[in-house]
Amino acid sequence: MYQWDFGILWSYRWLFLNGLGVTVGFTIVIVVCGLLFGLLGAFGSLSRFRTLRLGALAFIEVFRCTPILVQLIWFYYALPILAGVEMTPITASALALSLYGGSFYSEIIRGGIVSIDRGQSEAGAALGMTPSQTMRRIVLPQAIKRMIPALMNQSIIQFKNTSLVSVLAVPDLVYQSQVAAHDSYRPLETYTAVAVAYAAILIPLTIIVRRGEKRLAVSE
Amino acid sequence: MSETQKIEIRSLRKSFGSNEVLKNINLDVAKGGVVALIGPSGSGKSTLLRCINLLVVPDGGNVRVGDTRFAFGDGSKLPDVKTLAAFRATTGMVFQHFNLFPHMTTLQNVMEGPVTVRRMAKTNAETLARAQLAKVGLAEKADQYPATLSGGQKQRVAIARALAMEPDVMLFDEATSALDPELVGEVLNVIQQLASEGMTMVIVTHEIAFAREVANRLIFMRDGIVVEEGPARQVIDNPQEAATRAFLSHFHRTGALPPANAVP
């Protein structure tokens, strides 16, 4: 029978906290940048101009249809060789994760926009609004409500995907816990604690978002 | 052409793919005139209406509303989005399915055009919007969301929203077709009131008795052409074309308008 001993992890608390800080900070960066890429991808794929549409489609499919682990390694090892672009592990992984997330956000945002009844933009146009005014005032406010659950879901996945940056030696929570596990010879306790830490952050977040959704639905 | 015509449409053509929806249409609406467009579904009447405010861009022909004139077809450039938007701001449109903005209150719906398009100060826009809501009998619904209103109330808000832009002409696209029968009267009543105030209007409708009462001209369309047109009463009471007679035989053409006592 295995003897659990979580007490031993206490001596690594600063290591864990440090890693957790990197993980949370990293998530904020890749969610914000990912949403920006997502907006660009969505508006590109809805553009009147063929070139923009094709460009957006290429971006979305390349990043959506290849594994994120491969992208991380590619950005860090292949880009310097092929394009001469040197990046720190942090920049490379932030960029890869933002683009990867952005490709999924693009589809969520595009789907939200096209789900709004055509009559809404016709009513805006009939009042004399330009297409961009209609988008900003009429379509987006309604579409965002519908996008929130899917965007939240994708952001949760992004939060957990940050664990992959440990392969590029970015000192996130998983990387630091590897250090702790090797040092303490207690991998079971270490990784259990890590799993609990991820869940402890995500579960309250999902509850907050669920409440927000209900409040938004009231005006419908 | 005399400038007493508020709307003037010449040789209008429109196809969707290989389907020719409008074939060489001419239409005049006098200032203060009310024209009813009737015809079976697929006759092109809604498309014609949408060509008047260029929600649908014609393939060929000319469209003039007031002093603004557009030419379409070979050699003519499509108007840019700013020109189109400025033009549409001078025409009001009411849709079959209301198309109210569900994320805004009734008052915000009516204020939206003046604030966003005409850059009116919020306080002035609110005064204007409340006046328009009062005019359609819905002053007390200002702070409610559209989802809480009946179909007839929604459509009256939609009319108020269009009127808040102080348009030169009003276009009605089957404004009562999506309503329960007992709610039709309150909407027709508002339209009739607008007609009596001298608003220039084009009305696509299936309410033949209403068209007979309110419109001064009537146009019967089928398969993308104008089959018959003339003074509304004359065409309805004494249609000359066989196709018009066949179409009108499906309707009660005279008699009282649906009661408008639903208006609070």
C-alpha cells in the first residue's frame, strides 16, 4: 500500500507558487493575444475581399489542424534555422499558443457573427448605418453573448495547454513540479497537487461565467 | 420627368443567378402618394421595394428618390458604402419580421438611428424617440425589451424607429403578414394615420381591403413585371387583366378594415 505524504511538498511551496504565477500570467497573455488573432481571423474570413478570406482561412486551418506540441517545437527550433528568427522560449511559446488559440477563437467569433439573423443587419442598413456601424452597434453585442460559453471553453483549454511550454523549459507550474518531483522522489504527490491547483483555479472561474451568462440572458 | 414625383424608377432589372426577378420595371410615386404593391409570392414585389432603398442593388436601370439619383448597369460604378448609408438614412423601412434590436429597450431601438447615424445628442434623441413612441401609442413601453411585446406592438415600435430618422419616404415590406389576425388592425391604423399626414409610402401588402382604402395607386405584379396599375379602387373593383382578376378573386376586396380598437 502506497503511503501518501503531501507534507513533503511544503518545502517546495515557493517553487510551485512561482510556477503557478508563470502559468497564470502566460494564460492571460495567450488569451488576450489569442482573442486579437481570433478577431483578425474572424473578420478576415468574413471579408468582402478574396485575398483576406483566403489568408484568414489558411491561418485558421494551419493552426487548427496541427498539434500544438509540434507548433511549439517548430516555433522554437525550426524558425531560427529556416527564417533566421531567434526567439526566447517564452516568446516562441507565447506566439505559438496565441496563434493556436486564435485559430479556434476565429471560428467561434465567426460562428457567433453569422448566427445573428440577416434581418438585424438589414434593419441597421435601412436606418442608414454603414456596415461597420451595424457590426459594432447591432451584430457584435448580440453575437458576443452567444460566443461567451464557447470562448470560455476554449480559454480553459488554453489555460491547460500552457502546461506544454515546459518542453521548451519555460518555468511554468508543470516544469517546476518536474523539478520538485525529481528532487523529492514523490511524483504522485507532486502531480496530484498540480492537478488540484489547475482545478482550484478553473472551477471558480467557470461558476462566475455561468452566473454572468444567466444575467446576460435576462435581457433577451 | 416632373419633379413632383418623389420616387422615380426606370427600366429596373434584377436577377438572382439565372432567375430574373425584375424585368424592366418603371414606377412613379408622387409626393405624398401611397402606392400599394400586390401580387403572388415570387412576383418580385419585395425585391422591387428593396431596390428603392438599395438594400438590394439592381443590375440595371435608374432609381431616384427625392434629389438622389442612382444609375445601374453597364459602365456605371456601384455606389460606395458611405453614399449608400447616407441615402438609406432618408428612407424608412418596415420589415415583415420587425427586425427590432433585441439587446436594446424599445426606447433605445428608436434612438439608435438618430444617435448613431445622425449623431444627435442623446437627450435630443430621447425626446424625439419618446414622441415617436407616443405617436404609435407605445409611450409607456419605452423601457421594455422587444421580447416582452406583442407582434403588433413590435411592429409599431419598428415604425417609430423608422420615423425617428424623419425619412422622406416610408417603405413597408408585408408589415402585417407575420401578425396574428387580431393584431393587424393596430398596425394598419398607424400606417393609415401616416398616409393622412402626407407621408410618401410604398406598401407591399396582402391586405387588399386596406390597399383599397389607403393607397391612391395600386400596382399588380407577376413574374417580375407590372401586369396592371392604376388608381387603387379602380384596379381592385374593376381589374382589366385576367391575371389581376384571378389574383384578386382570392381576397375580400371591400368591407370594413380590421378593427383598430386594439390600440390602447
